[in-house]
Amino acid sequence: MAATWLDDARWLAPPRAVRIGFDDGSFVLRSPEPLRPYARCIGEWLERWAAETPDAPAFAERAADGDWRRLSWAQARAAVGRLAQGLLDLRLAPQAPIVVLSDNALDHLLLLLAGMHIGVPVCTVSSAYCRLTQDYSKIHGILNTLGPALVYAGDAQIYGPALRHAGLQAPVVFSRGADAYPGALDFAGLGRPETAAVMQAFEAITPDTHAKYLLTSGSTGHPKVVINTHRMLCANQQMIAQVWRFLEHEKPVLVDWLPWSHTFGGNHNLHMVLRNGGTLVIDEGRPAPGLVERSVANLAEVQPTIWFNVPRGFDMALPLLEADLKLAKRVFDRLRVVFYAGAALPQATWERLQALSTKVRGEEVWLTTSWGSTETAPGITSAHWRLDRAGNIGLPMPGVELKFIADPSHAGDKLEMRVRGVSVFPGYRDAPQLTAQAFDAEGYYCIGDAGLLADQSRPERGVLFNGRVAEDFKLGTGTWVSVGTLRVRVVSALAPHAQDVVVTGQDRDEVGVLIFPTPQAAALPAGELRAHVAAALQALKAEGGGSSQAPARALLLAEPPSADAGEITDKGYLNQRAVLKRRDALVQLLYTGGPEVILARQP
């Protein structure tokens, strides 16, 4: 049984919801609790903790020698002030952002905070555009779109080649190797003694000042630049604090790898530490072979209170923890929350996490999630109560309204979700047409996801995620396939043999799946693995639900998903469309047959 604090209203807000129905069958869900006042700007959090808890640990990263580089809140504020003064002295181009190209690091963080402290917007771009490819056309296009006032990267040797022919007019700054890049500035020399000009610029920031730009849909080659204002970001953290009430009593400690180029790591997690005066340890690991071991070691050493990850991250960490219960006990000992987002969590992964927690600490951990997007800062809903299984994304937090409407292009009971509230973005930068298309006539943001109530008569029981509307497709029979929900069912049925799957079958008579096997699966004899897959497909078929609910065929993939090709994102989840496009020949093979194709056993 989970800890009793989950039922204490002083620590978690009780689940409550107001449902407002309309004649056309649509309805709005909102919290009955009003949103309380929130900070004017991001920098107010830094100013507060530097004054109230100056010596408390704020940020840390692993140094090259294996030791930790640590900053207290007072040290972080002093460093931000010096950098902010250095930025002011550079007289950067107005209305232009500071752009960062490299991975999470303390220098990176301090520069972001310095820019936001004086009203200069910041934008972290996925490092994959520079590190994992020799084709720099995408990053050049992104830089041209952003028009940076300054560009920063950690290492000139790694990021310099991508910048040499980018046509930049802005200053370029590196933490390492600046002397090898003509005209570049050294990060260590960027700071200047802080003057009154820093706080003058700080006081001039309004809630509607642009704090950040985040890129979305970058894998298509045409990224949209999402405006994140200080109001959005500060309001969203207040929403979270009102449902996660324990944040007022217990400062969060995070060990986090999630990239700041995305809203999960860069807004939700980082800002939770900033808003609540906690501690962020930057994790140099990530869900990848040879790197996940670093993440697990860091978790065991630091012992965080909250473990944020994507489903792929938990799937890769679990075998290491299950094989070493002493290690697992250290990881789970102080955990108050295990939180997944970025993609739906297979029920099999949920059950493994709870079984491991029970084994090493005698009780289940609070396993939960929320739902949102880059355009919503990011949180819209929060599952701020005890959950029994995966799939429930919670209820709208204070300050937002969630509208459910029937999708006229979709058969059945598919309900599209739309959102309106103080944390919703004002639009895409320099793209008025795209902005207009993103909102409906009532001002709701059309997020593109579907959902349904867990209990039609009791809305306080939460919302079930029902996939991306645009991902769904029809079989040749005219039957709709809900890709998001089917993917999770298949991965759970195949556990522990599938890292992830891609659903196929558009305009065909049968659903199929391309399977990315786990390392455990790859180590099995081929015949044994094929038998496991065939049995899982047959089990899904036996559950009923028709052709749209049970894949009839599967193909095991030898090549892992390629981040360079856009098949897997920085956050570690699959881009279904990119995989289908790149591996079209394998999709054709899946349906033409052959010894490679695994069919469900006949009853």
C-alpha cells in the first residue's frame, strides 16, 4: 500500500472538478480552486532564495575529474548578476534571443538565467542538430529563423563546425576552445562586476515579456518558435504548487537529464526547483546504452525526492535496478514521487516499478503523471492523487479550462481536447497565420490530443489519454485505429521484450507492428523470441475488440531508432511518422510476408 501522505490534503490537493456541459455534447472541465498570485518573472525566484536560503545547495554537475561542481543559491545569484552585466555591456541586438546549442550544464544554465534576469529571451536548441549529424542545413535554418543576439555552446570542437558557415552576425561564446574559433568569446571572461543596470533591467520586466523561445515540430524540418512569457511560466509553477502542496513543506531534490530544449526538462522540472528553492543535480546520463548506467549511479548517490523521466528512461533503468537491489534501495529510499511524461507508460512498466519499490522499501511509490505541451508552459492536467494504473492524466489544474469536443472527422466517441488559460502561449514568433490556426473561435488552443473521462458520472476521477488525433488512421475496412492507446497495450503485452513499437496498417486490412526489441529480447535465441511475440499477439487477439485492437503481424527490427533521422527525440520517445517513412520497405515486407514476419497463432 502506498504511503498515507497521499490522502493528506495538506500534502496533495484532493481531486475535484467542475463539469460544464453544452447542447452540442461538448463540455468543459476546470478546477473549482482559483489560481493564487504568482511571481512577476522567473528572476524573482532566484532573488528570493539567494536572500532567504543563501547557503542552501541549488545546482550541481559532474566535473571532468569525476567530482561535483556545486553552487549555492547565493553563488548562483552572484554568477547570474555578473553574466547579466556582461550581456548588457555587449549591447546585444534588441528583441533577439540568446541561443544555446549544447547540452545541459551549469554554464548553460547560468547564461539562461542571466538573459531572463534582464529581459532578454533565451532559446535552447537540441544539441542533436550539431552533434549527431554532418548535415548542418537544419541548424542553419533554425539560426536564420531565430536571428540570435548571441550564440553559446559548451565546446568549440564539437559545435564550432556547425557554426562556421551559418552566416552569423552575432557574438559566439564557448566554455571550452574559444581560442580555436576566430572571433569567439570565452565564457569565463564574459562576466563583469554587477552594476545597478542589472536590477534596473530586472525591474523593467513585465509578465508578458518573452522569457523563452522553444522549438516544436523540429523533426519535420519546419520548426515553429513557441513564445513562452514570464506570465506563462510563473503561473504554471503556481498551478503545480497548488496541487502538489508538499512542495511548500519539502524542497524538491532532482537528478535530471531531460534536455532544456524541451518543455518537460526546461520548464516543468528546472522551474520547479527555481520556484521552490530546491536542488537540481544535472545528470550527464540519459536513456541510451552506455549512458543509462551513469543516470542510475547518480540517482543512487544523490537520492532525489522526485524522479522525473520518460517511459523509455524507466524501461532502460529497470533491468539495472532489478539486478542490484541494494542499488535500487538507495534510488528509492527518499523518493516521494516517480513521475513519467512525454509518452504513455505501458502498464507492464508501471507494475515493474511498483514491484521493485515494494521489494526494496516495503511499500509502493507514488507513481503519477501530468499532461501538457510546449505551448502550455507545459502543465495542463495533474494526477495529484493515488492512481492504480497507467493511463490517467489527471484533472485540469487551477487557472486552466479543458474543453472536450467531438472530432467531426473521426468516427466513434473520440473527443478532442482543447485548452484555455493563463499559461497558454500567446502565439508562434513571427508567424501570425500559424498562430491563428492554433486557436479556435473561443480562444482555446487546439492541442491535437484526445481524451475521455475515466468515469462519466464522476469527473473528479480524472481524464484518460486517448492518443493523438492526427496519428490515428483507418483500416481498409473503414475501422479507426487509435494508435496511442494500442501502442501502450502492445508494449505491455510484449513485456519485457519490446522497448517500443510502431503501429502500421493505414488503408490495409490488418494492424501490424514494427518492434524495437529490448536488450533482454535481443539476447534470446531467435526461435524463442519469435514464439514470445506470437503468443503476445494471440493474447491480444483473445482479449477481443476486433481488428483495430489486435495486431495480426509483427516484425522485429535489427536497427535501433535513429535520432539523426528524427525517429527518436531528445526526450527518448518515438516519432511514429518518421519511423514509418524511413522504414517503408520494412512496412511493405510486413504485409507481403516472409520468414521474418511473425503472425499471431491461430486459436
